[in-house]
Amino acid sequence: MFRNQTKFLVISQIKHRQYCTSLPASAKMAKAIVSDLVQIFRSSVSAVQPDKLIKNTIKYDGTTDQLTIAGDTYNLLNKNVYLVGAGKAVQKMAREVEYLLGDKIKHGIISIPAGSKSDIVINKYLRYSEGAKNNLPDKCAEATAIKIKKLASSLTANDLLLVLISGGGSALMPLPKEPITLDEKTDLVKKLANAGADIVELNTVRKRLSELKGGQLAIRAQPADVVTLILSDIVGDPLDLIASGPTVENTDNPGTAIDIIKKFSLFDQLPLSVKTVLNESNELVEFPRSKVKNHIIGSNTISIREAMTEAEKLGYMPIDLSNQVAGNIIDVAKGYVKLAEVFCEVIAGTLHKAEFKATIESLNIPGISTEFIDNDEVMSCLKSKDVCLVLGGEITVEVKGSGKGGRNQQLSLEFSDILHTVKEKFRDFDVYLLSAGTDGIDGPTDAAGAIGYLDLVSDSKDENIDVNDHLDNSDSYNFYKKFREGDLHVITGHTNTNVMDIHLLVIKRKK
Ligand SMILES: Nc1ncnc2c1ncn2[C@@H]1O[C@H](COP(=O)(O)OP(=O)(O)OP(=O)(O)O)[C@@H](O)[C@H]1O
Ligand SMILES: O=C(O)[C@H](O)CO
């Protein structure tokens, strides 16, 4: 569960009660939906708490010294176990491995986000190092990466290296190939991200420029056995890209990274060091396939399943639409507005099934499923219950101004802005969107995300806050901080896990 969760709950409950006593009925209803959305999101995050996932994957029998990981058994009788890790969720993963293996772990280094370290000491040979403030690689994270490289390079055939990986691992284990400096590499990755490069593109470039990514940690650990446990934060769970795949064979064509940099017109301005490394041919080291195992232990799918269960408990008709949402923020926001529109039409009985299906399929929302349309029970529930569409994934945003924000806060704001332009279509309905990152940190902000809704634009005018000023300056964070006293900001702090973003779209017929 979240750090400070009790405090968070108490504060939101007090705030909720204060509002509820003074608000008109429609506003009370709105407060109730906001509170439901936050609760559904919180449940989806707690389902992917790393300790639970590790417990499900690893078993250790101290009497026989047998370690079982995802069905494979390792005899630890004459083996030394080492543990390394990097990512937003690995502290809790590592703690659980410590509880299970105790002093069997000879030594370990775990790279975790700045400001997230707990004081517990279980195994004194295991070090937790903080770094990568605001998810940006820094000298602390680089120093930790150097230690991890050194540890891996010292292993023998009697050793087992357990590697824990989760989203944020790329920034937490940065080690540029010489002669590239950390600043040069960070600058390029930042420019690519701000130009709208997606995580596949970013990590393809990172793998090419780094000493540990793209399978090189596993190569350096030879001749030891390497077993990696991965919490996925990328659509489709591609092993080689999650945290830039430090223990996964890199089969990319060496020219692909250059093509990506050129696509965003950044090649000509690259420093000589980066050009030099990009033009080097790959070292001909064979990847030790038989010695390395990678296992995904958790992903967005688990969060979505839990969100469905919680939404149902709260009385909604939940519909699991996609766990692969990706693409440009504007396209996704427009797609979600259209989605809300067709659901309202179907609920109102003005749209036939076939057209409903065809429109949803035409929205280009990756992975979208329309199977529910063939389920008569679901279709009849649409008319009697409030609907909660559940989606997950990770979209891209082009940062346009000097403001502060993240893709989730920006999505909720863009969505509300577009919704406003077709507001008359929703006369009989309320529509809400919660978009939030399961890691609790959306972009370089302290918010996980935010909630948008049908009347947000008009309500913000009443408060003299201009939505478009904030959208144009990529300043969604400051919008939500001011608007309704921050009531629609979803703020949880670091959640110690990370399985991409959750989008919850609620459609409610007005009574
Ligand atoms: N002002 C802003 N408004 C909107 N989005 C922004 C803003 N500043 C940065 N971003 C976006 O935030 C993204 C980085 O966010 P974040 O650090 O949460 O990444 P992440 O992909 O969730 O991290 P990880 O992949 O490590 O889990 C970048 O893609 C960038 O485009
Ligand atoms: O760390 C990273 O590379 C991203 O979170 C994707 O896994």
C-alpha cells in the first residue's frame, strides 16, 4: 500500500465530509464519483504491490536449500546468491527476497528512487542506494550502476545473480559507454522524450549507448547463472525494453538507434562522443542464453483486473477495454471523447450495436476489445448501471511549454477541453476521466495524475483559470493544483510499484 496511506485516507475522508455537508446534491454526486475513481485507482495499485508478486513467484526451502523461481528449482547448497536491482518498485521486491533468503544473499546493490528509502535493515550485506531524482539519471544513480557492474563482473560459475527490474530502471542504472558523459546521454534522452518519442524508441537508443542495458549486465555476470524478475511497465511486456532489458539479448539492428534520432531531427546536433558510439559496430560477444532466465512477475493486466473488481463492488458496470493504450495524447483524448459519446448513445437507445462496434473499432485505441458488445447481460446492464470503462497503457505527449505536468494530468485536461466542445451531446450524462500513473509520479511532479470531467472548462472559467493557457504551456500540474483547491489532483506519493498508467472513464446518466 502507499506510504502515508493512512494519512492520505484520513485527509481525503475529512475533505470529503467537509464538502459533502456544504454542497448541493449534484456537486455531492460529483464528489462521490471522484471518490469512487480514486478508490478504484488505489485498489488497482495495491494489487501490484511487489511483495505480493515476489511471494507468488519465489519459494525457498531452508532445510533442503532449494530455491524455486517461477517453477525452476535451484540448489543453493554450494552456491552464493547475489542480488542487484533497479527501478521504482525494486525496493519492495528486494525486501521480500531478503525476508525469504536472509543471509543466503552474500551481497547486493539495489538502485531506488531518491527519497524512497526505508530504514529497515534485514541483511547487512545488501545496500539500497537512492538516485535519479524526478526520474532523471544523475551522478548517484551512475555511481550505483558502476557498483552493480563491478559486482556482476566479479561473479563465478558457483554464483547465482538475482536481478530485480521494474519501470524507472533505465534512469536508475545509467552508465554511458565511453566517451559519452552522463549529461550528454541524459540530454539526448530528454530531447527525444520531449519531442514525443515513445518508450520503445527511447530504450532502443538507451540500449545502444549504455554499458549495462541491452543484455550487457547478463553478459558481464558470466559465468554465473542469472535470473531476472521483472515488473512490466511497457505495453505488451517486451522483455528487451523494460528498463532497457539489462539481462535480455539485444537483437536490434545497430542502425535503428540512429534512425530514431534522425526521425526526431536530433542527429546533427549530437555531440561527437554520441556519434562515435553510435557508429561503432556491436561487440561480438555471444549472449549466454542457456545461463539467463527472465520472468515477468506483474503487469498492467493485474491492475486492470483489480480495478474491474473494485468498480463492480462500488456498483458500476465495469468494462475492460484495453491494456495496451498508446499513442499521441491528443488522439487518445479525442478517442476517449468519442468513446464516451457512443456509450451515451447506446445507453440512450439511439445507436445500434453494429454501429457502436464499428465506431469503437475505428477509434484506433490499441488493443481495444469490443467483445462485451456480444454479451447481452453486459449490454443490458449498461442501461441500468453507471459504466466504468477500464483501460491501461502509456501514451506520449509533446511538451510544448515551460510549465509543469505529466501525461496523465495533461490527458485529463485535454479530454475535458475536447469534451467541452461537444458538450451538448452529453446533456443527459455526466462523464469523468481519471488518468494516473501506478507509480504515483506523473512526469516530474508529485502527483500521480488527475481527474477531468464534462463541466471542467466552464467551472474553471468561474474560478478565472484558463484551461487553454495551461494546456498550451504543458502546465497541467499547476492547473490542477489551483482548480477546486486541488480536489481533482490524484496525489499518492511514491507507490513503490509501477505498471504503467490506468485510465478510468465513468459514464453516468443524470437522474
Ligand atoms: N510539463 C509536462 N507536461 C506533460 N508531460 C510532461 C511534462 N514534462 C514531462 N512530461 C512527460 O513526462 C514523461 C516522463 O514522465 P515519467 O517520469 O512519469 O516517465 P515514465 O515513463 O512514467 O517513467 P518510467 O518509464 O521510468 O516509469 C516524459 O515522457 C515527458 O514527455
Ligand atoms: O525504465 C524504463 O526504461 C521505463 O520505465 C520502461 O521500462
